[in-house]
Amino acid sequence: MGATGYYTHSDCRLHEMGAGHPECPLRLDAIEDRLLITGLDHALERREPAPAALADIELAHDRMYVASLRGLSEALIEDMQAGGPSHTALDPDTTMNVHTWQAALRSAGAALDATDAVIAGELENAFCAIRPPGHHACHDKAMGFCFFNNVAIAAKYALERHGLQRVAIVDFDVHHGNGTEDIVAGDDRILMVSFYQHPFYPEGGARKYDANLVNLPVPAYTKGMDIRELIDTMWMPRLEAHRPELIFISAGFDAHREDDLGQLGLVEQDYVWMTQRIKDVAQKHAHGRIVSCLEGGYNLSALSRSVEAHLRVLANV
């Protein structure tokens, strides 16, 4: 069995969106503490990502959007140096500070470096402990705590830069991955499967119904066994038919029953089960190749325990 990579960078801790915001640097600290306490840290191959190249980010995002985000960052730095505000808001939920641009480059870079490593056979799979998250970031706008869509960028990169024919994106965040949907809808090389609480953020849920999307809205208080049944009946046949050469995971852990930002009823064993089902498909069709990227998860204890459960399956420990 190959190694499991663990990608993170100190730049991802410097991005923050103001006091009391749930998408905070403590999320990464909680995961790190859990890895150290459990000894799982020793089973992972730690790597630091390089910043993503803008040309690679533009595989998934509009060039003018990328330029505008960079310009906002530069203007914020100049304003702060002149005694201005420390943050600028892009929407009611999503705020930049002077470190956000670099953190977003590192987060996307982690997904790309992990993709390079698993395709090269250096790693069997990888987990990217990164922030800001990505799955709400659309082709031409930031939203929902997200600036660049890390998983969608990496999926396009695997196809365009590495010449893969088919990849899959699995999204098990409690919120619908509307940004990923926006970017990959209609691209038959990419199969996106997801479940999410509905009605919930973002308003309206799925907006596209292309054949390469398997979006499963579920009501609040749905429990893990019901989710498992949906996965077996709706996801698995499509994943098997698609035969992905690499699987990307938008790994949000806010569907956990202890997470107040959602109202679903998953527990750690549900994440174990889901990860194993995904891993089974990857071993059958993709030489085990998986790149998993952190999305949501805001109860620090539930988040760290769920990431541990996810990583134990990936690392086979």
C-alpha cells in the first residue's frame, strides 16, 4: 500500500474573517492536536504545498475574477498601511484580510501538489488540511467562505495538465457545492456526486441538472443510515459506470450531528463508511488515487474526530 500525504501550510492559518467567524484558524489547530494526541501523525507523509500558479487557477476560474481578487488584496494591504480597515467583505459571509490571497494560493496549491504526487505514484492518496475552503467558489465569484474552488481546480488540472480522461468529485459537506457544480456542469469527463441538506445554504440548492451531476438533497435531521442507503443506490452505480482515474473529495464534516452550522445526523462511523466506499472505487478503477480537501466542519471536537476517522481509512491504520 502506498503512503498517505498530508498537505498543509502555515499561511492557511493567517487568513481569518473576523472575531467569532466559524471558519477560523482554530479549525486547523484542532485537527493538528488530534493527530498528535492519537499518534496518527506518524502514519502520514507531511508535505508543504507551493502556491498555485494563476494559469492553473484559471482552468476553473474567470481570469478577470482572479485579477480582481488579487487587486482587492493589494488594495487592502495599502489601506491597512495607511491606517485603514483590516478586512474587506466580498459578501455577508466572506471576508478577506491581508493574508487571504496567499492562503488561497496555498490551498489551491495543496490540491494541485497532491494531484501531482498521486498521479506520479509518490503517494497513494492525500488529504489537504487547508483553508480557505473552496466548494462554494464559482467560476467568477467568491461566496460562502470560499475564494478559489480547490477541488474543481485540481480536477481540471488532472484532465488538462496530466491528460487523464475521467475523474470524479465526491462532496459530502452539509451545504451544496454550488461553486463546484457551476464549474464542472456539462463536462462529461468529471462526475460530481453529492448529498446536502435542503432547503439550506446556498438558497435554492442545485441549479444545474446536467448528466454529469448526481446531487441528492436531503431534509434536516436525516441520519447516517439513510445517507448510506442513498449513496449505495444513487452514487455507487454512477461512480462504477464512470470508472474515474482519480477521485477528489470535498471533505466537509459539518453534516456531523454535533455541528451547529447544519442539521444532519452523521457521526464518525458514517465518515469511515463513506471514505471506505470511495476508497473501494478508487482501488478498483484509479489505482487507489484520492485527493481529499477540507471544506466545512465547525464544531472543533467533531471536526477533529471526523478528520481522524477519514484519515485512518485513507492511511489504512
